[in-house]
Amino acid sequence: MNPRGIRALVAKDFTLFFRNRFFALVTSLALVVYVILYFVMPGSVDETLEIGLYAPGWSAIPADMQKEGLEIHVAESLEDLEDGVTAHDYMAGIAIPGDLMEKLASGQRPQVDLYFASDTPEEAQAAVSSLIRELIYAQTGQPLAVDFSTQVLPGPDMVGKQIPPRDRMRPLFAVLLIVFETYGLATLITEEIEHRTIQALLVTPVSVKDLFAAKGITGITLAFGQGALFMAVVGGLNDQPVIIILALLLAALLVTGIGFLIASLAKDMMSVLAWGVLALVILVIPGMGVMFPGVITGWAKAIPSYYVVDTVDRVANYGSGWPDIWQNLLILVAFSVAFLLVGMVALRRRFQ
Amino acid sequence: MAQDAIAVEELVYTYGDLVAVDHIGFKVAEGEILGFLGPNGAGKTTTVKMLTGQLKPKGGKAHVLGMDVARDAGKVRGEIGVCFEQTNLYEQMSALENLELFARLFGISSFDGQALLKRVGLAGREKDKVEGYSKGMKQRLMVARSLVNRPRILFLDEPTAGLDPASAEAIRAVILEERQRGATVFLTTHDMMEADKLSDRVAFMDKGKIVALDTPHNLKQQYGKRALKAKVQTPSGELQDREVVLDQPETPDLIQKLFAGEKVVTIHSEEATLEDIFIKITGRGLKE
């Protein structure tokens, strides 16, 4: 190894990276935009469930129904109820027939109509249906003779653990910043190959190992630096900073390996772009799972970035510690080392 | 007697079934300029890549400054300078930054880039980004970059190809200065005039083999012919070409006959060119 040579190459790579207007702009802009987005997003969670009720036979809403976290708006007519649902004044509307008690008493099955806006997720509809069944059961003392289909939402039980949207976004933003450097690093390497500057470097005392070391340092520094800076600014390092930093470092190692792999596959800058976008899309998927629980399921665990997102989310948002996430970190180490080795072998062949 | 700067013995390189370099051997003395000539695909570039440590020989031996290129490639690269045919500079950096980068890679702490740039005629443009340079300026910068470590052997691949006469002449002057300093120059070129003018010896390479290696003068003596070319006017006023081959027993009589019998309008001597000799040896041209 040639430390002076490696230092010179890293300095050169940073100079070229920031002289590329596209990368300089995207890197700095993304960091600033994500930080701003974080701070403008709601910092608290509104857990109140608003429901519209049309019950012509009821003189007043029973006090039991006005539970904490449940706000019931009384509609004057069925039309009002439908308008309220359509205008998203409340998540669901319930129309209870005026002769509910009489029909129940006579053993008939009364009809309770539920109204949802067309864009209300299926899971939310099922949850509201269950809630209404419970409430009416509490009022009438007997099960409602209406069938509701019940669906179990996948993912951890978040009851009482809801986190503000902006904190939900933290792992996604951090991963986006890190993952983009896959493209940045692959571009730097492909430019060297395309412009044959690599040939000029390899007739100096610099060896192929020195080149890999320099590119690796550049890739890891760019990716980790942005991820860590973002997390520091948005308060993501307040709890268990060592775990978060380690996870980000491993993520940077992972994207460096993927960057090597893309550079070895790409024939020109257009193919770097194509491969880079593909990698970016795949690696960002687990971040969506944190934003929208239930959207993705177990298959996301096959994507290496899942273990970064999951670790950052659980540690920064739910206070998890080493005993909870050591397995994540171990899998991440395995993925990172594997991608780095495969990337180096493939790229070495390309250099030669 | 000067030590060998380059010593090659039975050197072989293959790309799959294709034999690119086929058991070649030659020596280059320190301070010598060797012109390395041959058509495209002859094996010149592969030979240079092996000598500069970019490719590992698949057979035979090559020593550069006494070091085995296969075993001591790193050390060899520290002592040589390489100028490539195709431009491969960092175009987003200035000329000075390019040179300073390579000085650091060679571990040179006190480096005067300005002086080197002045030497190749780029003074005053040293802080401009290379992307704005003309082809000639870039080529001069490539030559300057190959001189950063004051190399003991300079490998130059088509250093003047496609350049304007002034740029080409500037580069030739630098090559001669380097030889004056004591550097050995391994010059790969298609330009026969350049090879003839600069080289102490020339090697012809064809189909992976070295088919001739000698001084330009000896090659011309051995394979070429000297002649007198004359344009004469016949009694009817018509202009005709005449040629008298020199160095033959009957040459004096033929010359006498030429001047006595016809009206000579123009006359000049002509030597065989390296191109003629290459065609004579290989049966095909250098640019095929």
C-alpha cells in the first residue's frame, strides 16, 4: 500500500466530484432539502379518530361513545353524513336506523350503514368497522347483527407508540442520501475508465490495490458523511449514537460495494445512470416500509438496505439497543462485505 | 560501454489463441532512442504494456533498468515515464493540478510544475482547465506529465500524431533534450520521417515478431537503394523521368550517358525511406 498515493487519489476524487456541477448540486441540495423537509413536517401525532354519526332515533350521543381519541360529529341528515365523508371532515360515517332498539328487541337484524371515502385504505375501513361494532355492542348489550370483515394489519403493533411523521421519514432520508452515492461513486470510476485516466495512474507507483483503497475511502466518506450529518442535524444521534453511526458506516460500505459493481457492469455513463437508478429504487424500498407500514412485507428483508432502515428506525424512534438490533448489524456486515468483495473482483477485471 | 536500459528475451503475450507478441528479443542501451515501428495490430502496444508493467508477460523475460518487469513492476513504474497515444488527462483540472497530482503519486515533494509547463510551451495557461485546451496543447501536457518524475526511460506512443507542425516540432525538441539529459527513449510511431530523424535505431515489428532492428542508415544500406532521379527534355520537347541506381559498377557510365545524350532539366538524389524498407521486408505497408 502507498499511503501518500492513496491520499493524493482521494483528494483528486473529491476535487473532481465537487467540480461536477450535477453531483455538487445534488449532494448539497439533497442534504439541505431533506433537513428542511424534516423540520417542516409535523413533529407530533394527532391520534384522534373522527367519525360522523347519523342516528335519527337518538336524542344525544351516549357519553361512552365520546372516548378519548374518538371524536363523533353528529350529522343532521343522511345527505350531510355523506357530504362529510366525501369532504374528508371525518374518516367514516355511520348511519344507524331509528328503529335499531325495536328491531333488536323483536329479534330482527337491523341494517347499519358505514360510509367511507373511496380513497380510505382497506385496513382503515376494517379498523373503523371493528370499532363501531364494539361501540354499538357497548350501547345495546348484544352483538350487532351485521358482519364485518376483520383484517390484521402487518408490522409491529404501534398502539401507544405512534411517532411523528418527520421522525418516520428520518431513516428514509438518511438512506436516500447514502444510496445516491452509489451512482456518484460509479460515475467517478466509469469516467476514469472511459477517459483512460486509470491507465495513466497505473503506470505510476500506484497499484490496483491503492486505487481500490482510494475509491473505497472516497465512496464511504461521501455516503457516510452525508448520512451522519443529516442524522446529527435532525437529532437522530441523540439515542445510541454508536449504533446509528455503525449502521450508517456499514450502509456506506454497502453502497461502495454496489458502486464498484455498477462501475464494473457499466459500459458508459448512460449505463451507469440506468444501473444507478435501478439500485437506487431497490435500495429505497425498505425506507417506504417505515413511512407506510403494511405496504411492504417480509420480502423486503432480502434487500440489504432493510437492515439499515430497520436499525435506524428502531434505535432512533423506539429506543432499541444492542440486544434488539445486533442481528441486523451482523446481516448488514455480511451484505456489505459480500458486495464489496464481489464489486472489487468484478472491477479488477474491468481495470485489466 | 553503456548499460542496457531495456533487455527483452523471448517475450510472449497471448490474448486467448491470438499470439500478440511472439518470442521477441532486443536490447536498448541507456541514452538511446529506439524507434518502434509497425502497422496496427503488430504487437507494439502489447510490448509497451508489458515493459511498463501494465501487462504481465506470458512467457520470456523483460528487464527494465535491470529490474524484472513481472516481479518488480511497482519499482519499474517509479523509474519510467509513459506518454499515451490517446489523451487521458483529468480535463476538469488545470494543467498544473494534473502535473502536481502525478508528482504526488510519484512521491515527489518539491516539484516545479511551472517550469515543466514552460518547457513544453504551456506557460501562461497553467491554471486553465484542460477541457479548454487544443489537441496540441493536450499532447504537450501529456508529454510534460510523462516527465514529472524525471524518468530514466521514456515510453512515447505516437507523441506527435495529428499535431500541427509547431506542436510536433516542440515535442521533438523535448525528446532530444531528454536524450541529452541521459534518458532512454522508446518511441512508438507511424511517422517514418520522425523515426528516421530522431531514432538511433529502429525496430520493425510485424505479426508479433521483430523483423528488423538496426540504425536507419544500416537498414537503408541493407534493404534500400540510392538513386539519381532526373527529369529530361527529349529533342521533341517532351519531359521524361530517368532513374540511375547508385552504388552499382555501371553507375558512372550511366550518369555520363544521361548528361551527354539528353537535356537534363532537374536532378536530385533519392534514398530509400523506412516505409520502403518495411514494405520490402514484410510485403505490406506500415499503415495497413
